Amino acid sequence: MPIEVKNYLSDDENEFLKGILGCTEENYEKMLSGFASAAFEEYCRMILGQKVYTRISDLKEYRLYLIIKEVFDNRVPDDQKISDLFQTTPTESRSLTRSIASKYQYELREAIKETLKTIIEQSTKENAKWFFTVNSPTKVEELNRILMSIDGRLPQVKKKKGTVSQYEMDNSSYTKLKEYFGL
């Protein structure tokens, strides 16, 4: 059932919103449509009495879950993007990411897997190590959790010395993660 949503934002507000969302003119409408779908589901579930929250933190978690599904093509955004969307500090965003990863672990299993798989696919090799850049320590924690479940003796993924958000992993860990994700 098609539903029409009106955009009452001024041209300046739309331009500002595009900047916050990091989107282009071409994908702006699609992205807004995703947010509208997420909001529509949130309101319908509330009205139906299926998702009624008394704590704002629960509502934020549910809202992020819906945004992951509808806006980010079932991928978990990085902490900075969550901060941009929810007007939160990086620490609050990491906490929110951890909360949804736990609370919606079954619903988001595929989203988390695909997000981490993309990190491994985009890693680059220098000498005997693999490197990637990610603005989300929670994703690195999840990669290390996977490594621990495979073999607790594997070297952990760790921040590259002297960098803000570049991480490194030994070839053995990279190989096991590739196998885990079927790459």
C-alpha cells in the first residue's frame, strides 16, 4: 500500500540534512524514504501496542534497529553516523550499538555478519599484516569475539599504533575470519 509523505523542510534544511546524512542528491529521496518507513513501522507498532516503551533508551534502541533495516541496507552504521543521527556522544553511540547488538542479536544477526564481512573484504595487506579503517570499536570487539570463539589462541585485532581508527590483524586471524565469513 503506497503511502505519501510530505517534506516540509526548507531548501536550506534539506541541504543541511543531506550533509548530515552524507548522501547525494541522487540517493537523498531513497534515504528519506527509508527513514519514513522506519518511522511508520515504529508508530504502527506503538499504536498496535506491540512496541510501547517507557524508557527513552529502549525507544532509541528500537529506532536504531529499524533504521539499520530500512535506511542502511541491513548494515550497522559506524559510531559517528549514529552520533550524527541521534545527537549523541561517541561513548553514547558505542553503548547504543552494543545494546542493539545484544537486544536484537537474532534480528540483526545477518546485518552484523554482513557489516563485519565487508570489513574483512576491504582489508588490505602490508607485509605480513592486514589493515582496515573503521570508526567503530564495537565492530572490532565483535571481530575479536568471533576470533575467540574460533580459537582463543589467535592474535586479536588491535589498533595500529599511532592511528585513530586503523586496525591491524595477523595473517592467521585474517585467514580464520575469511573462512568464518565464507570469503
